Amino acid sequence: IRHAQSIYNKNKKITGMNDDSPLSDVGIVQSAILLENIIKDLKDSNNPKRIISSPLIRAIQTALPLSQYYKAFIETDYSLIERNTGRASGTDEDILFQGVPTKELRNYIQCIEPVTSMEDRIKRVKKKVSDYPNHDIFLFTHKIFAGHLISGLSNDPADKNTILDNAKFYKIKGDVK
């Protein structure tokens, strides 16, 4: 699950692992809508619920309504934190991306974290998720890392290169191995 709209998202600022921007007013509403969508999607599930979130406030705030509804503790895991954007953090997107032609290149430019670092984090998350078979597990993370995480957790080639909008979830069916 990608966190709901943060104040930095609203203001089109680059965010990273060192930016702890809270949710905007729109993001708070998005979190409530996200909860409704998840409840509908899981209406037939009696599995135990497990919520694991990035420690950044925008992810925790997005997870809170789900936690309250299912009476489930929010476990934080640094492996789910946003990627490192270095000195680009806090920069206005329009200025940083002026003249950059593609979305893929924009994502590449703002990320200084090596892919191997993100792969290591994905392995840690995969291990944690695999320890809880037959659970509904909710992972609250961030835009770019969410795409890498979905690709790393799923065995379906169609899941590659998935980018989530704010307050959107992607369901991977079956147990992660």
C-alpha cells in the first residue's frame, strides 16, 4: 500500500527517507477511503491481520484507520522506508525535472540509493512476510519502493514495474515464498 497524499506530495516536493512529511487534509480523507476499499476487498477473509509500516509518519497515518478497524498493532520496519533521494529531498519537482522527458528517467534521477540496497530491503520484507502464511498482511510504504517491492514479492511477470498512486493498494495473491 502506498501512503496517502502527504503535504510534500500536495506541494509537488521530492520526498525521501529523511523527509517526514505528514498527510495533507486530502491524504486523511484518502486513508478513510482506502480503509473502505480494503474492507470490501477482504469481506470474505477470516485470516489474521498483520500491519507493517514504514516508520515515516505519512505511512503510519495511512495505516492508522486500518489498525483501528481490525484492532491490529502497527509494526514499523525500516526496510519499508522511502528510497534515499539525497540532496533532491525537498526540491520542487518542476524545477528538478525541467527538460526531463520520461517518468522512468525522473524516477531514476531522484533516487541515489543503489538498486542493491533496495533489493536487500526487499529480501528482508519477503522473509518477514513469509513467516506469516495464511495472514492478510498490509505493507505500508512509498511510491518508488512500492514498485520494487511488488516486483520482488510477486511471481507474476505482470506485476513488474507497478507504480502506485497515493492511497492505493496492490494485492498479491497467495503466500510469498
